[in-house]
Amino acid sequence: MKRLFLLLPAIFLLVSCGNGAFFPPSREIEDMSLVRVLGIDLEDGNIKITGLTAGGASSESAAFSGSGATLSEAVGLLSRLPAGKNAVFSHVESVLIGEKAAGRVIPETLDFISRSNELRLGTRLFIVRGDTAAGLIEDSGGELGDLLSLLGENSPYLGVFAFTAGECSAALKRSGACLIECVKYDENVAPCGFAAIRDGKLALFLEERASEGAAIIMNRLQGGEVSLSGRTLMINGAETRFIPVEGPGGEPGAKLEVSLTARLAGTDGRTNAGNAEDELTLYVGENIRLALEAALKLGADIYDIRGSLMEARPFSAGAFSGFSMPSAEIDWSVSAKITGSFDLREGAESVAG
Amino acid sequence: MFKTHRGSVSASELTEAFGKTADLKSEELLLGGFAGKGVTLFYLDGLADPQAIAETVVKPMTDPARFPKELAPAAALELALRGTVYGIAPEKREKTRDVTEDLLSGSCAIIFEAEGAALTFPVPAQEKRAVDLPKEEKVIKGPKDGFVETLSVNSALIRKKLKTPALRFTKLRAGGISGTELYLVYIEGRAPKGLADEVQRRLSEIDGDCVLSAAAISENILESPASPFPRVLVTERPDKFALNLVEGRVGILADGLPMGFLLPAPFSQFMKTPEDDSGHWLFSSFLTLLRYFAFVISSLAPALYVAVAMYHREMIPVQLMQSMVDAKAFVPFPTALEVIGMLAAFDLLHEAGIRLPTPIGQTVSIIGGLIVGQSAVEAKVVSPVVVVVIAFSGIAGYTMPDQDMYSAIRIVRFTLTAAAALMGVYGIALVVSLWIVHLASLDSVGFPYMSPFAGNGGRHILRALLRYPMRKKREREPELGEAYKR
């Protein structure tokens, strides 16, 4: 016991070794301002950081900014918040990257997030189309953090989901490419497809139907309304099975079997189904084609089809080591089934197909 | 026929031993109704019952039919010793010190000057408190009797519950001035061999003038009383006392103290209540587990709040974090000072509630808790989150069946909060480690304090955490072993 008490001074020093302080630095809650959204832009060749703090009963949401040659320098040169508060980045939920900055800062952003002891790998990334991140933050006001959290609801199209910094880093390491959700401001913050990043640069955009196809391929389609030939269908969910196949030259390929269920608006879905199932099958098939076309154009397995094949055949994982998008034979089949009906909401607009 | 050995007791020596105290009564006893026999009666006013003395001692001893004139003092002494006198259980004493002890215990003494010996008859005064409800250890279903200050009454209560001839009472005395009588109680064959002897040895070695409080016994029989954690189980319930004797423990009863002491008392014993044996075993087990959880929460809650608020904000969801920021917006004090101040205030209220007379104490608790607390929050002296955390911690601590354990928690809480204020969760982990090391190093009369969680290979842990069904419940504590080992 005496030896333990003699060790205590050594333990105290270990707590904050190197920074000269005896005890770790602490901060009081009231001195903190929680940053919920971080924006990254390029301005005059420098990186500009814009932060949006959370608002509450004691303080309003506020935006502040800083510039520097690198991301770290920009964060270090952040202007002081009102009332001398300190910005705290441990609760940043979303990082917005301006479209112009996306061509340069994505690897640096991912690296900064992974090294930061405050920012988390679960932080969602967004690319702002047609505007800067600072502009979007300014236009949308203090509720931007909540708006970005609710992006999937009331979406104009299906397949809205955000990739986190950790997922993007893993995808870049795995295939050299990744997807990042895009947003724009049009009276409100709205999703607008995905951006494909290749070799650290913005390569192409996946518009809405291609984004839906991407969601189906990645088995992340949650459901929503689709309007086809004047009829409104509610897709309940989709499931994609990956079946490994061998191409003509022996190269690994894949067959996607997509099955989805939907309900038809009206009083008797089954009776009035007509050719709705066929139309839905064609619609989803076209979405998958657009998504695969984008991946082929990019030349990268951005949907991690190889990973899905390895999951389907875990004991033959080595067989897919040669899988690559340019050479792989990918086929797909879609089966849609109308399982019932639902009442169309009053005043609801048909979703553009 | 009669022994002629002469002792050293004399009336003058006895009077000198008590000084000129006014409550020592003495009078020449007319043995067989005849004076000059050199027989003197002594008793202490208030301790002995004069009525009983007159009826059971004086009356037969002054009867000429029993004690004829020609009867020699030695013969008279023997006759009185062997039951001629009504008083039961007379003791022959040949040393003044023994006579004084008996007088102090409520006996009367008949001094036979010629023989230098005395006969003492126990005739204690009947002024004693009636057996009443236990004040601290209340149960809903269970016996409602509690120990009183009179040793004989307490021992009788135990006898009524354990009608076995194997129940042993060993009489001891402690305290140079108080001369407190003690009973060492155990069940032969249940208590580990040697344990009773060890406890008796420790009680005999109590080196103090006064043994009138619980701590005078509990601290003196422990080897190192520095730990705040209780290692002697103190109870005011005879049923709990009896149950622990059956489990193999050794008990101590003290004259003047309405409580019993039980050894060995590991940590797990302080998480059990007498109510556990009254309810269904599943519910009792749940409550026991809840108490362990409450122990942890009560100790850690204030410290965790300080650590998270000052160092580890990222652990809190953003909505809650913003609420905390808003709540503390205008509070001028640092978080650590706020929490420590509230802990101190809570303890002050607790003490005030105990010390004051019951009606006022309840009012003070209500006023302190509701009005002062509410006013402090509205005046922005403390934030509401701190009030909630401290109240939660305090309520969790009140679930402890033993007040001594709750007192230990109060100390542990302060150390953990201070560590959290200095070093965050790392500080909490450090101090918790130190407390665990401390607990693991403790023993209760040689038995590991953290048994059965540590010290015996992890056996019987479930027995400590749960209450087994009565059909499967073995009465004897298996970890006590068959023999006492140092």
C-alpha cells in the first residue's frame, strides 16, 4: 500500500506528460459553444472554415469562420465566439464541403477528421452543389443541424443517406473512390444525389435516379413514393442478393437479384395492379443501369460489390480478389410485387420519375 | 465438613473501595435474628432492588429456624450458598474486587467477616426499557422486537429465538471505569473453531476506561480501524442477530447498548436486510442486486457528472449537452465547486434531520430539500442538473441497509468527486482502483472483507448476490470455514 502511494506522483505526471501542466486542462460547460455543423470552402486559395453553433435557451445559434493555408491552420485561426466562448467540435454532426472546394480538400478533410481528438469518424459528409458551404449555412439559419439530420424525410427521391467520414475513408482505401451525399438550398435544404470522389478529386455526380440505383445496389434503399404512369406506388423496401458468376474469360462477376415490394395507391391495390409491377421492374432496372454506368465510367467499385460478393460466399473470399469494375460482368434481375394498397395523402405531389 | 479457607473480603475494605459514595447502602444483618454475627449486607441503591433483597435475602437470613443462634458463620455461609436463602444463583466471593463487580451489576452482597468471604445474590432493579420496535431497521413483514439496554433482557431475546443448548454466552467485562458487562455469544459447532476465542481475546484486550458506545467495541476489536468501511455488523434486531449466529458468526452483547455486534462481517453482509428473508426469493434477490447497483451509483454519480462536464463532453448527446449548457449559463461557480458544495449541503441537511426532534427534523428536511433547493436553482446559485445528480446519489445511498456503510459512501463520494475535478475519468479510475485495493486489503477478524468476491477463488459469489430459495438455502456460511485461521 505504501508503494502505491509512492507511485501516485508518477501517475499524476503521466496524466498530462509533455504539455507542462500538472493536471489535464478542463473547461467549464458555460464557456463552451457546441459546433454542430462545419463548412469547408476555398477562398483566395486558402481553406475557409465556417462553423455553426447550436442554439439553446441561453444563446442563439451563431456562425463563425477562420481561414488558413491548411485545414489545421484554419481551425487554429478561428475567430473567437461572442462572449469569449470556446468552440467545441466534439458534437459536430455534419461537415459540408463546397462544390469548388470538393476538388481539393476531401483527402485533407478526411485526414483531419481521423486525426482530430474531437471530431468523430461518424461525422456525416455532404457536398454543397451550386453554392459554398458558408453560403448554405448562412441561408439555412440556425436549424441546419436538425435539417441535415432529417434529410431523408420528405425527400424528392428515394435512396437518401449520408456517408460518414469513416465510411468514406474506408471506401477510398478499398477502391480508391467513394460516394458523398450532395445537398443544395432551394427554399429549404434538399438532397440532390451523390458525388463520386476518385483519387481525392470530385469525379462525377450521380443524379437522382442513379442515386436510387446506387442505394438499391448497396442494399440501403429504405422506401418511399414513386410515381409511374400517373400511378403512385409506395415502395416498402428492397433486398438485393449478390450471386457470384464467372465471366467468359474466367474473371469474377456478379448477378444482382433485386426483389422489392410495394403498395399501390388506391382502394384495391391488387385488383388495380395492372402492369404496375412490370413498370416498377423496368423503373428499378433502369436505375440500376444508370448507377452501374456511373461506376464503370469511374472505373472503381464504388458500391463495394466485391465486398457484397465476399459476404455472400465467405469461404470463397479469395476468389473475388480479382474483381474490378471495368472488367467484371454484372447482370441483374428485378422482381417487383404489389402487396397491397394505401390511401394517397391529400395534397401530396407525385414524385418525379 | 465446612471449608475453613479464609478469603480477604471485609466490610471496611468494601466501603473503602467505593469511597464515600452515597448510593452504597450497608447494614448489619441479624443472622437468624441475632446481632453480633459479623454479617453485613451491602447493595447499591438504584442498581439493586430493595424489595427483592428484603424478600429473598434478608427475610430468610433473619429466620432463626434456618439460622439458629449456635450456627457458626462458616456453616451459615455454606447453608446460604446451598440454597437455604431464597435468592437463586448465589456466588461466593473471596476477593473484594469480585464483590465490587457483582455490586455494580445489581447484586447485593452479604459479607461474612469471620470468613473473609461474601455471598452475592443477583437482585437487579427492574427499571428497564420495555422491548420496543427497532428504530433504524424497520421491516414490514417480520418480528417487531428490538434490543434494549439491559443485557439480561437481550440475552433472553436471543434464547427465545434459538432454543438450542449449543447457544453459548460467555460473560466478560470491559472498561476500567465503566466496567461494562459483555456477553460473547456463539453457537457451539456453528462458529468456526477458534473464532470465539479470538474475539474473546480481543475483547479482553480492550484498553479503555469507558465502553459505553458502539464504536468503543467495534473499533477496539479491529486491528486497524482506519478504514471508513464498517467491518463489524451492528444490529438492533434480535432476529438478525440470531440468524447471523446460525450462519456461524460470533456475536457480542453489551450492557447499556441496545444493539448487538456480529463478526466476521464482510462487505456482502452490509447489503442484506432482515426483510430479505420475509419476501419471495426472486424479489429479495432483485433488491439485493439493486443495493449493489445503488452503492455504485451513489458513489460515482457526482464524480461522473463532474468528469463528463469538465473533461469528456463528447460522451453526452448534443441535445443533453445543450440543455446542460443552458442550465449552467448564469451559474457563477465552477462545476466541481458546485457539486462539492451541494454534497456538503446534502450532508448538512441529513445531519440536521437526524439531530433535531422528529417533528422539526422532518420540517427542516422538507424546507431544506424543496424550498432552499428550488430557491438556489432560481437564484442561479446551482444548476438544476447538479441538484438532480446529487439528489439521485443521495437517494441511492439511503437504500443502504447499514448506516455505517452509508457513512463510508459519503466519504468515498467526496474523494471520487475531487479526483474527477482534477483528472476526469482517469482520476475516477485511479481513485476507484485505490479504494478497491484498500477494500481487498481489509479483513474482519481475519476473514477477507471482500469475501466471497475475492479471497476464496470466487466460490459462493451467487450466495452474496442472491437470496437462495429457502429449500436450497444452507444456513451456515460456507466461506467461514470449519476453523478460524489467522
